[in-house]
Amino acid sequence: MTQNEEFVRSLARYDTPTICNAIEVAQGKRGFDDYTRGTFQAAMNGAKAMVGYARTAKIAGKNPPKESPEVIKARRLDYFRYMAGGPRPALCVIEDIDGPNCVSAWWGEVHTVVHKGLKLSGAITNGVMRDLDDHQEGFPVIAGSIGPSHAFVRVEELECPVEIFGMNVTPGDLVHADQHGALVIPPEIMPELQAAIDKLLATEQIIIAPAKQDGFDIETLETAWREFEQSRT
């Protein structure tokens, strides 16, 4: 494992709001907005968060396919070959083009087991998941909804730009996600990201530490808050 891969994997120790705030610390300003909007359904399956380079695809399934079964089966195998390749850690980022009225679950028992076996770290989709009690342990999935059926689900496109709840993802983007949503980490801030995380966590303790102590009152808060305001982005 390279030093960079080890660092990227280590980012799964932090929740996505922490990474979101740390990006602003690294950028030195508010306004970072490359993240999802709306509320996901989360099946974290024992994981705190997921992080990896995006392996992207588009699926559909509300209506029957117009292509032949042979074409659809061949594309599905191409999909698995694509997901098995590329740098690690990796996340599967899938746009269901039937959105916002998705009905076909791509993520369930079989696919969580298969994708974990192919060494992917998790999945993000605006589409549907099911089989919640049977997901592979350690393979988190965040999805737009939960439903019972796979309907006519199939792969429509591979290694393509996708949009998930307002977040645009290009193949190879570094994505961080948890039950709060997902974001794309700007590559230019990577050298400063760990220092930014450390600074953010230390700054938060200016408020959190005294607030947990006996005798905390409004005067203590006012003093701590002035220091906090001077320290934060």
C-alpha cells in the first residue's frame, strides 16, 4: 500500500460533515458546494464512512429494455470488469436515470457481496436498495430510497459523468460519503487535508471541552466562543 493510498483510506475514520468542514479550512473560506442535496437512506453495514475513487455507471429499470437480452448481459459483464479495475480504494457511484421515480433496486444481498468481493469500499446511488438485513458486512450503501423489486434493472452506461442528488461526479473523482450524504474532495487540497482536519477538530474542542465540564455557564461560553470565532474558517 502506497503512502497516498494509506492516507486516502484513513479518511474513512471521519464522518462526511467533518470532511466537508475541513475542505473549507483547507480552502480558507466558506462556500464549498460539491456535495449532495436531500436526504439519503443509509445502510452503513458496520462502516463509519466510505471513501474512494469513483467507478461510475448509469442504470435504468422502470420500463422494459429495448435492447436485446444478449446486449444487456454483455454490458453487465463489462460493468463487473470495469468495477474490478482501477485504483483502490474505490466507490461505486451509480445514477439511476429513472430518477426521481426510481423503482428498481440494484443494491441488495447479491450485489453488496459481489462488489465487496471485487474490493470496492461501498456504493452511492440516487436509486433503490433492498435486502437490508442481508447486505454484506462492511460494505456501506447510501441510496435514494428503499424498495422491494429489481423491476427491469440494467446497466445503461459505464465510466461516465453522473449526478447524484445534485452532486456531479466524474470517473476517478475522490468521493467521501456516509449517512449524511456525499461529497467530492477537490484534488488540489489533498496535501493540506489532514492538517485541515486536525485544525478543525482542535477548533471545535474550544467549545466542546468547556461545555462538558461542571460549572459551564453563559460567561464561560462567551469567553470560549470569542476564541472559537477567531480560530475557525
